[in-house]
Amino acid sequence: MDKLKQILTASLLGLMVLVFSLAGLLLPDQESSREERRKLQTLPEFSWSRDYGEDLETYFADQMILRRELRTAKGWFSTKVMGRLDNGGYYQAGNVICKMEYPLDEKQVGYAADRLAGVYEDFLKGTNLRWAVIPDKGYYAGEGRPGLDYERLAERMLESLGDWGEYVDLFEVLSLEDYYATDTHWRQERLFPAAAALLKSFGLEGPDRKHYTAHEIDGFMGAYFGASGLPAKPETLTYLTSPLTEHAVVTSAEEAGTMPLYTLNQWEESLDGYNIFLGGPQAVVTVENPLAEEERELVLFRDSFGSSIAPLLLEGYSKVTLVDLRYIAPELLPQYVDMAAADDVLMLFSVQVLNAGRILK
């Protein structure tokens, strides 16, 4: 009987290997994975180099059938059965996937804070400066896992920016529900309190929710959907329109002519569905509001989070210029941004960017 079991087990394993091998040979290669937000290795050209063997190994791993299902099963077994607190640095709080941001890198945060302070001192002295930190959703998930020292992060930012600007605390305004379950970003339709807090700091009224219409797109798979290797379901991505957004005139330093406020073509063309907000990564984007009651301009230094809140901030301004210092050096800013016209300046960055501050140019 034992021998029969061994034969059956070996036969079953052999059959699985054969089926997977045949399927891998017969099915066409996939060039990219929306679930994992990356390009996949295609069959490399043969060579005698060491790189060929490594590329071939990556190719078989990337093109394996049921790759996501197998990775998810491994992640589920690791966390639910073996009791691990995370799977490769990712963990779940209910149905929300978080990534552990730990520890605080004071040198990186200090570089970012000093860099931002230098930009203000060199180009924007005399304008009204406000700054805010966007917490990682793990701040709200809790569950006793290691996390950043947010208090020290704010203190370090204050050391550089406190002399020039006012800090706007978003930590008490936001909650776990304001973020996508499978992504690092916040949900635009949940940002009215945050937008109101930022606008109020400049003496302006917050956006009126009644003026906005929500539009939904099903099938959003955030950055953590595939990277975490944890069970997850596609979500609904929501974007908001209003008379202001529909009449807004948007230009980019990287493209000729105007562009839509919501670049819906990015949903199909980009691996990141969140790029529908202002075209995704852009060095300098200008949004003009022809319906504004008065001339008032805001310069918003931001990362990708700023793309989705900018349409809500438009209510207080005739012009909002978004600057992403990950893609443009400060010395080049006068070529693209009319600093003298700025009335208000907002520096709004996520903890992920601040904790890796040297990505700022």
C-alpha cells in the first residue's frame, strides 16, 4: 500500500509538471502584468553568458501559468496557517493591504525637508506657505506592527519649514477608509475633509460636495494587489467632476497643447490606473480655473497623492500649478513656473516620499 501511495504521488507530481510545462510552451507569453504593475520577462535570445541563465530563470517564473494564484496561496498559507505577521513586508488589516513603512530614516527626511525649505527660500519668499504630511494607511491599521515615528518625522520637517510656513495636520482628518484597499493612494471621493482643512488654512472655503458628480471605473488593481502576494479583489476607482473641473484648462510642461484633467486613456494604456488623475507622473502641470471669482494662484509641491486632491483645491483658485520635484530640479523651475505670481504655496507629501527624501532632485 505504501509503495502504491508513493507511485501515485510521484505520478501526480509528474503529471502536474508535464501539464505546466506544456501549458507554458503552448500559451503565448505575456508582456506585462497589470496585477503586479510591471513588465514581464519574455524569452531571451540564447547566449553563453551568465545573464542568459538568469534571464531564462526569470522568464520561466514570470510566464508560469496560475502565477498569481500560486503566489496568493503561498501568502495565505504563510500568514493564516503559519501565523506570520506579514508576507514580504505586506500585511492585511481586514480586507485592506498595507506595507510596513519602517524604520524612520531621519537623514532622508532631513534631506527632503531641507530641500523644500531651500526651494521656498530661493524662489517663494513672501508667499503664504503651508505644509502637510500625508500619513501611510498603516498608521490607521495599527495591529501592533512596527511603524514610523510620525511624531519625529513632523518634528524634523518643522525644524526646516517651521520658520516660513504653517503646518496643517491631516492625521486626525483622514482614516483607513479613505485609502484604497489594494493601493497606497487615497480615494478622491473621500478627500473633502482633507481639502477643506488645507483650504481653510489659507482662509478659503472648502469644496462643496453637492457640486460634484462621482464616476466609477471597475477593476482597479492597486500597487499592492500583486506585489503583496495576499488575497485581494479588484476595486472600484472613483473620480469626481464638477463645473469647475469640466471647464478647467490643463497644460503640462512635457506635452504640447492642453490635456484632460482626467486622462481616462491611461486606464488602458498604463499599468497604473491611478494615472487617470492629471496624467500620472508629471514634472509641472498647470490647471487654470476660468470660473474663479478672483485671481489667486497656488503652487502645489506634491507627489502622486496631489494629483487627485488638486481638483478639489481648484475651488479656491484661478490657477493651481503642481510641481513634482522627483522629476524636475528646483533650478529649472523659473523656466516653467511664474513664481512671482504665486499667492499661496502648499507642500504636500506622503510619508513614503519623505522617508526616501533623496528621490527629490
